[in-house]
Amino acid sequence: MGFQTGLSGLNAASKNLDVIGNNIANANTTGFKSSRTDFAEAVASAIGSASGQASGIGVNVAAINQQFRQGPYSTTGNNLDVAINGNGFFVVRQPDGSTAYTRAGNFVADKQGQLRTVQNDYVMGYPVDPATGKVQTGAAPMALSFPTGSIAAKQTEKAQISLNLDSRAQPAAGDATATPPIPPTPRATYGTAITVFDAQGTEIHTSFYFEKSATGNTWEIYNSLDPAAPSIGTAVFDTGGKLTSLTPTAPATGSGTELILPIDGGTANPNGLPPFPVSFDFGSTTQYGSKFANNGLQQDGYATGMLTGISISQNGSITASYSNGLTRVESQLAMADFTNAQGLAQVGGNKWVATADSGPALNGTAETGSLGSLRAGSLEDSNVDLTAELVNMMVAQRAYQANAQTIKTQDQVFSTLVNLR
């Protein structure tokens, strides 16, 4: 028995205690993954000797492996806290510009509107294409940010109007020859109004009125209560009550079921803005035997507004709410997975970086491929089993004491040999 054998045991037990101590110290660290010390025996053998004649010369630490099992969740109520349920890591950009990965989703929005970690790293994600409103997951991840000041107003371009016109209505002109006479129907009887926005975000109320014509299944559309105002379109329905055609009349234009009407701000905006065209789609309008009903009004313009809140969905889509009532998806959190997560290198601050052993990052978004889903308003806690670690610490302590005893015993043996006469 050599001194070096006992010394290797002391070193190994000491390293094991270091790992256990680190696990215990991080029992409350968000997103922390515990580590385990793996040992391997050290063997000495003479050249050319059979393996059965090899002698053990102690132990060494073969590896310190991270345990990437799922940690429990804590509900925080903070909508910027996000926990990963399943595989994957959040992608962050460190202050030096390098990319790192983390399971800690305790994010904050700074005064510039940038989403950061508590370690001051930029949280990466995919932007939204302003033209289509779709997330550009094929683009390179970029640092996420949100407007902290006011967002610009957007002029209305399209609007959808869904109504039901009562098929039992009499022609608006009435019938004086009928018994009893049928009086004319006031134009205001069947009408609706929708608010659109000009380029400066001014609200402009646009009204539409509908008069049943003497021709069956046909209605005239007006945008004024002035009796002298002409019709701006003729809507024709089939026998099933579906809108089949919408013929515009100047100044309206259009085709299919759309009326394109120039909108003048008038007194709503006295700044002399030129009229702007808005396409009003009546495709969902019906003619059924029930009361006149306004089933839905939608338009794509809005006034200026301030950011009031941010929410994150299970797939990582980040929705921003604004004071003007607008709610829209602004971006989507980027995530990454690895062929061999055990090969990631820890760099501190709840972060890892890719290495040759881990392989390159497999980028994507939550709920795609092998990547898990997200839970907003929660955080993933450390996966350290504190009870197990305390037991492991006692075992490591006993191992350290036993190896110290082997050195003491070897010293006594040498002392005996030296004192031989």
C-alpha cells in the first residue's frame, strides 16, 4: 500500500466534496443543473505483463457530469419569467458579443425596451415581418426589444363589415297603393358605423346605411343620411341569403364583395390631409329572415399608443399590449438544443457555451422538433435534491477519513520497518 494510493483517494474525495458543496450552494439558483463526480480506478502494470497482474494505484476523477434532468417549477406571477418544460435552452448574447445558453428565464425589460437576463445578457429571438405580421423564424436570432415610447399611428387600409339584413324588410320606397299603405322606411333604420384612422391616427367615423330595393334580394348602400346623396353600391344576394355581388357606384370603386371608398377627415382632422382609400369588405354580410344585426366590425388602423404590457405564450411568441387597445405579436423567443448537452461548458451565471463535444446548436422555437414548451409566470428551480446531496456529503466525508486512515497505516508500517533491528 503506497502513500500515493491514499493521497489519490484524498484528492478524489476532496473533489467530490467540492462538487457536492457546489450543488448545495446552488440549491436555490434558478435554472441550475446539479453535477456528479464520476471516478475511475488507476492501474499500474509492467510492460508485457498480463492484465491480471496489474495492480491498483488509487483513483482519479474521470469526469464531472452535469445532470440535465428537469427541475421543479415556482409560480412567480411575473409575466416576464419563463420556465422551459422539456428540452432546450434560451439563447442569449453576452456583453462581449458571444452566444451563450441558459435555462434561467428570469428576464427583465430595461429602460431602452430591451429584454435582458439578470446577468445583463441580451435575450435573443426572431422578429416579426412588418409587412406580413409573421415571425421570421428563418432569420438569424436578434436581440429582442420593444418600443418604450409611443408607437406611430397606422392609417386604415382594410376593414371588414359583417351584418345581417332582414330578408323580411319591405322595399324602402314603401307602397302607397297597398292596403293598408306601406310607408317609406327611413334610411337610418338599417345602418352601422365603423371608426377608421387617418395617417395621423385621427378617428374618423364612417357610416353605412342599407335600403331594400324593389328588386328582390337587392339592397342599396349609402354613406350619408342626406336624401339627395346617391347610392355608393348595390348588393345582390342569392336565394340562400349569401352575398353574390357588390357593384360600386362613384365615388366608390371595387370588385367582388369590396367597396373602396375615399375617406375625408373633414372636421375630425382640420390639418388638410388628403382623402385616403379604405377597402370595406362586405363578404360576410347575409340576408336572412331575422332582425338586422351587426355581427362584427374590424379594421387594421390604429392611433398612437404606449406600451402597457408584455406576455409570452407557450410557443415563445411575445405579445405586446398598447394603450390604444392594440395587441400584436412582436417577436418569438429563440431556443436551442444540442446533440450532447453533457458536452456544454459552464461559464458561470447560469450559462453554458457550445463546445466540440456538445456539437453545434440546433436552433428553433418552443414546441418544435425536440424543443419543449414554455410556461410564462414561472421559473424552473434548481434540480438539486438537497436530501440526496447531504447523504452524499456524509459518504464523501467517510471516504476522505478512510483514505486518511490508509496513509496513517502506511506510515505506521514504515515506522515498523525502520525500527527493525
